[in-house]
Amino acid sequence: MDYAAARKVMVDSQVRVNDVTDRTLQAALMTVPRERFCAPDQAFAAYGEVEVEIAAGRRLMQVREVSKLIQALDAREGETALAIAGPYAAAVLAAMKVSVTAQEADQSVLDVVGPALADAGVAGVVAPLGQPTGGEWDIIVSEGAVTVRPTAWLAALRVGGRLAVVERPGPNGRAVLYVKGREGVSRRELFDAAPPVLAEMTPAPAFAL
């Protein structure tokens, strides 16, 4: 399979036509080998409009959605980013000259994507997704959905930092952009999306009398 040709078709048919106009982002998408972030037997599907499996039930976000999330972040060269359950997004941001760390909760996922992340200059760490590694990030992004506002992720942003994530409390979800200010956090809805929910970010059921 000609993956370089597949990447061009992907960008032309799934990215540009969905209002992703940032040329630096488009160029990054053209260079990142998406097939290396899938389970080896799923590489053939890397450039389709599907959520391709990585490992342990984790899947890549569709490129239409992840590219729109990244564009909303308005990433700038030299900024720092934490990609939580977002290995492909991590590599794309690194190609945009952002300093990126990729955090996964399951070593089996990092075993699949680790070599490609290393080649992209991205550090990989294994830690619970509800506990962001480090702190004072300029950017946090996730390819998985959350059911409630991820307050721990917001706390790990510096003032002026941005978080892009899909909030999905039910069958439907909305991509949102948070911006942390000195007096609080603003929230803006971006577009409809329904990627798989991250089990680690789902609150345990509670019973009330």
C-alpha cells in the first residue's frame, strides 16, 4: 500500500473539506505516518474514516475530528503539550514544532505507538489518565471522549493554556475548547463528535436515596 498517497487523499478528502485551513497543520498531517499508530493488522485502515484499533480496546480518533481539535488549539512553535490518550495527535503537534509528552494508562498501547512517538520526538509515559503527568502545560488534547468536565486536566494547564476534548455524557458528544484564565476557565463548543469514551475518565456509578 502506498501510505504517502493515502495520506494525501486523507488530507484532501477528510481534512481540507471540513474547514481545517491551517496550512502548518495540513503539512504535519501529510508527514505523520498514521499507519504506525494502529495495531499492525489494522494498518490498512489507518486512512479510512474509521476509528482504528490501537490495543486494549483503545482506538484512534477519526482524522477529521482530531485535526479540527488541533486547529482549535492554535498551537504555537515552542509550546508544551500533553496528549492524554492521544498518540496520533501528539505526533502531529510535534511535527508542528510543539514539545509534546504522550500519556497512556496501558503499557500495551504504548508498546504499539511508542516507536513512532520516539521517532517523532515525543516522550511517552504510562500513568492513570485522571492524573496528568507534570503541570503548567500550554496545551492538553485527547483523542478519547470524557463523560464529565475533566477538572484534573484543567488544573494542569498554565494560565492561557488550552484543552481540547470531546465531552460525551450520552450517545452524542460535543468537542469543546477550554481556555484557562487568571479568573477562571472559559468553555466553547466546537462541533459534534462521538469517539469512544475513555473508561478511566468515567465516574463510578453512584446511588442516592
